[in-house]
Amino acid sequence: MILIIQLPQEKLHYFEFVKPIEDVLRKNNIEFRSIPYKSLDENIFLNIDKIIISGTSLKDNRFLKDLEYFRWIKNLDKPTLGICGGMHILGLLFNGELKKQQEIGLTKINFEKEFLRLSGSVEVYELHNYFVEPEDFNIIAKSNYCIQAIKHKTKPLYGILFHPEVRNKNLLLNFVNL
């Protein structure tokens, strides 16, 4: 089962950032559970195979003040994909630094090596004000302005700054089918 951790605080943002992920999984008959991050308890992880941490809107950054809700990631050894804000969380938990850089719309990024079956130059959809400069991760892809994809050096943790629920939906399935 896949656990989707919802970062949006507002219901409207759920429909933009979480529901499209749920729809991809539902369409492909993949069992999932979707929960707001403040509603998590440690028992939820017993029957979970993989975790997806959703993104959220440009102005909804409350999760950055709530990193204590995500400390469990450091001790959990389940494949986890952080999308946009989820990538911020992964990087910050492992000594990364948050930096300002706004990108909105379609952008070409370059994968230095294969990442969840994506490689070379790929067009993605961006919607962010920040990116994370990680310490304990390998940098896999960049745009002209910032880091776009990371993979932890020893753990099954993946982060992407772009939004595959808008474009590149196959990346979600590639992650699920790792």
C-alpha cells in the first residue's frame, strides 16, 4: 500500500496537489491511503510499502514550521518520494539548506543519470518559491536555476522539485513500481 502524505492546509489545494496523485494511483488499481501530515501516527506505517509526500501551493509553507511531524523519516527505511514541498522536507531533515528561487510553468531540466526511469532533458511543470540544497543526497537533475531531483546517498529517499501530478505522471508509477 502507498501512503500519500498531504501537505496542503486548504481543501482547494488538496484538489490541485493531492487528488491528481490519488487519481493516477486509482486509475492504475494501486491501493493507497491519503492522510494530512498532522494526522499521522506511527501505527500507520505498519502496512505501508512506499510513501509519497505531496506538494502544495506557493503560499502554503506552514509545513516548513512543522518539521517535527516528519522526524520519523530519518528512522524509517521505506521508499519515500517527496514532491516539491516534500523534497524541501527531505533535504531539511538531512541538514540541507532552503534557498529562494521561484519557477512557475514548463521548464526543461537535465538528468545527469537515470532517475525513476527519467533521463536526459525532460520538460516538467514547476510551481515553487524555494529549493533545497541538500547535504546527504546526490543531485540528479537541475534546471538553469536550481536543483530539481535528489536521491539520498544510502536510504531509499527521492526528492523532486517539479510536479509529476501535472506533467510526467509516469514518474509516480515508476516510483510505485520500484
